[in-house]
Amino acid sequence: MRELNLEPNIADPDGFYDELIAAHSTLSKQESDAFNARLLLILANHIGDRAVLAAALEAAK
């Protein structure tokens, strides 16, 4: 089992943030919420490790 990494780990975090904001720029609140849900599920699937996902859910609380 891998541990949840809460340390900075994104190359060019400002660039990623800009891309994320741009992806939402033309969306309504409902569309934005749906986009976030799809993105979360895509990333959760990529991680795949249920223990890591459970730790992420706890960390997000």
C-alpha cells in the first residue's frame, strides 16, 4: 500500500492551476460541478489504490 502524498508534487503548479481555472471559465455552476466530479473520478481511477483513496477522503474532510 502506498501512503497518501500531501507534499507539493505537481510540476508547474501555477500552470496547472491556470489550466484548471481556464477549463471552468465558460461553464455554468452546474457544468463546473459536473466537470469537477468527472475529473475527480478520472483521477481516482488513475490512483486506483483504495487505501490511498480512503486516506484522501479523510484528508479532504
